[in-house]
Amino acid sequence: MGISVGNFGCDECGSNDNNGVYQAEDGTYNSHCFGCDHNNRLCDERGHAIERATLNTHKEEYEMDDQLTFDDIQELPVVGVKARRIYKSIGQLYGMRGAKIDSDDLTHHYYPFHKDGKLVGYQERTVATKDFRSLGYGKQDIDLQGMEIWPNGGSRYLVITEGFLDAMAAQQMLTGKVADRDKRFVIVSLPNGSNANHILKNLKTREWVESFEKVILMLDQDKPGMDCAKKIAVGLRPGLVHIAEYSEKDACDMLEADKDTEFKRSFWDAKKYSPADIVTASSVREILSEENMVEALPYPDFAADLNMGWYGKRKGEITLFAAGTGLGKSSFFKEDMFHIMNNTEEKIGVVSLEESTRDILMGIQGLYLNKRVNLPTTVVSEEEKETSLDWLENKCGDRLVMLDHQGSSMGDDLMQKIRYLIDIGCGYIYIDHITLATAGSENTNKAIDDFMDSLLSLCKKKNAPWFGVVSHLRKTSDGKSFEEGAVPTMDDLKGSGSIKQIAFEVIMFARNMNAKTEVVRNRTDIYVKKARSVGKTGPAGSYTFDSETGRLKYVDRDKINVDDDDEENEFEMMA
């Protein structure tokens, strides 16, 4: 979108301040209305649409004396998209045209737009910059892209994608190289991204869509795409709409990734939309089958009390971990990873935006050796070094998959990498931490909302992993700090309220780093603040850090000497 300019009135729905205006790098303005979902690809600084009757802004680039008109574009060749692996026959079916300007490859795409079956405009896409410009169209009441190919509708299956190229890719994966007007698979696209109004507010289009026996929405696998799918499903007649899920973001990505078979399977496995997650008795039988029962994986022995009361962690859930700065969240994660590696055959995904892959591997190596190998004073023999490296290579090998990226990795880019971790079979994914994962956003709370929503949508898929997510805490305004033993509350979570709402479990840590005795300074107390699966909250045991070995060890609360420190945490009194 670009840099936010402000919110203004929307010409489409009449709202006074729902239309967000953004300035792109090239100085042009675009807008998105958060009330009606209308987008202006080109507008003035107050959000009023600018209509382009011609594409004369790049006349010199086209090396043409006259303006590029409808007729000019019609003379351009029909093309496929080699970079996207889309065949020319598919391009011919959908009427896509292309231009090569000072290049052997396509530099510009032209996607046709129709109204009532009549060509009314084109959308120009500059390949290098991914910029879009429009010729002749710009209203919301245009037809779905590809609708003119099957004007009578009434086929058995209608597939709707979110982009023009996605429709072409879907057509190719479902029908093959030689495209025709096969009425088994009528495939069209929304003309302007994830905007349900193109169907719901156009009576003719709506009637055409509802003439099919079954509508399969194969929109982008992100929050805007899923939200749009639900809006369409709710707005059309009950039982008509089915929503497909697949591993890549969109149909083009599925085609590029050679996932034709998975895409076809997602078409046939698309689930009928039911409002408010309504299920029938037959669905209940399936849900309660032994095959669908989720087993809990225990935490390591140092967190024995956490296992006893809360039964470990379960796939398809998000567990949030929170503590003050430097209180050992990363050490907890490494011990847990080490435990999984030694006791299961599961793959682990690690998204650590603070620690390098070297630091992670060195930490796990130290757990294997029971030595703090990160300290310069620690002596590691050549035999120990070779033995530990052999263990890392043989035991972990391809089972430990790390995102090699320190610092911010925002939005779709990070989510795409997380989807990849799931796709290769990672059953447990650690994300450290959510604040960095959403860093750089103009609206941090909204970015966190979107990130947590995306994780939650991944939890609903068949191959859903367990997510362990680290969240930082707000600074205390008075009294003891978290580093002085203050016990965090849910209100101390930094960022959006969606964090505590979406998380299945919230586990917090408290440790007094300024205590008088080393025993107390090294002891961490665990508190469960939310546990959706068991409904139980409260103190969940303690563990200590062994400064010699670097390992975490179980602490029996009944054997703690309260005289060790006069600032002893009132553990048993905390809920």
C-alpha cells in the first residue's frame, strides 16, 4: 500500500472516515475502505478515484506515437506466463495479452475486464515493479474475471479465486494443458482482490454464481482471503459454498511449487461452509474417532508439575510464553526442543528472530554435553566435540529446521516461511518472539492481531502443529519489576488483546534476579494463566538453572528453605 496519509470519506459507501489513503514509493496515491472493502488503485491525496481513459503515461516506453487504446491492446499477442508456468492455451482461454518492451520476456500483462459480457477495460500489470494501472474500468459492478467465457452459468462446479493469474493457474491444474470451455470446472476470479461485494452487491453476478450446484472458494490462504471467503459464504444461499484449504498462499504458488495433486485434492476436499462452526451428528462421530484424538506431548522433567496439572502440549494449539527480560524463555525452549529430539521422531521448526542458528545449535550442543559451551572458560575435549557434532547431525539432522533470520521478518513473508515449515512436516514450531515478528508495522497491535489470526487459521488445518510463541511484557509502572520477582498478569502482555484471546494456553515465568542468594536468583517459578483445554490455572511448579552445567532442573516446592531469602516469592498464594 505505502505510507499512510490518513482516513477520508469513501465515494462508494459514503462513510466519512473509513477510507484509508496511502502514498506509494512513486508518489502516487491508493486507498482502501475498511467499511465496504473498496480499493482505489489510483486516487488523489483525499481518496477520490482517478480514472484513466488511456495508458498514455508510458507512451515513450511503448515507443508509440499514439496513445495506447483498446484497439492497441487487442493487437497484442495472447500469451501464457512462463515465469508462472501458465500455458499459452490457458492465456488464450482467458484473453490475457502481453507486451515485451526492450526485453525477451514479458514486461507487461493485460487482464481483460467485462461488464454484462462486454469488454470494458484492461488492467495493466508491470512485471518488474508489480504495479497495476487501469484502462477504462474502475467500478465495482464489473463482471467476475472469466465470467464472459461461461455466460450462461449453470454448471455443476464454480471455482472462484482471488486473482486473475490464480484463475488461470487453477484452470490449468484442474483441467490440464489443453484448455476449453469444460463446464465441469468453471473458474473465475474476483476482479479486485479480496472484495466480496463484487458478488454480493451485483444482482446479476450473484444470480449467475447461485446458478451453480456447488461453489468452491479457492482464495488466498491469508486472513483477508479467509475473511472474504466467509463473507461470500454467509451472503449466498446456505449449503452452496465450500471453502478449500491448501499449503501455499494462492493457486499460482501451488502451480509453481508443483503441487497440482494437492490442489486437486483441496478442490475435492473443500468443506461446506457452516455458520458459527455448526456440526452435525455425523461430523461429531468423525471428530471423536480415535484417529482424530490429539495426544499431549509432555514437557521435560524439570517442568514435571506443568505436566501433572496440564498434561503437556497438544498439536493444533498455540501456547504463549511470557516473562521479563533475561528470565530464561529461550533456555526453556531449548530444553524442550532437546527433549523432543531425544524422545520422539518429530520435526521441529524454530523461528528465532533474536538468536542466530549458531547460538541455537550451540545451546543444544551444550545440553547434550551438560556443559555451557558458549562460555570461553568451558573446556570441551576433541572427543566431546566430535561426539556432540555426530549426535546433532544424526539425531537432529533434517528434523531441526531453523529460520536463519535475525531481526524483523514481517507479515506475509514470515507467514509463508511458517507455512513451509508445516508443509515439510514440522509438528512443533517455536516462535521467539512475536514483537519482532511484527516489528516495523505502522500499527503494531493490528499487526499482532493479524499474525495471531494467521496462526489460529493454521491450527484449524489437518496437519496443524503446536505453536510455542514468546511474548514480551509491558514495563511495570510501580512496585517490583519482573526481574525482581514480580508475577506477571494477563494484562502485562505487550501488544494487542488478541494475544491472550487467541492463545490456547498462557504460561508465565517469574524470577528474582536481584535476590540475595544464588539459590533464589537461579530459581524460576511457573504460572499458568490460561488453559483452554483443562480450565485450570495457577502455580505450575519451579525449576532452577544449574550455573555449572547450563541445564534446567526440577525444584520440589515442598523442600524449599524459605530462610534462603527474605524476599521469597509467595508462590503458594498466587492464583
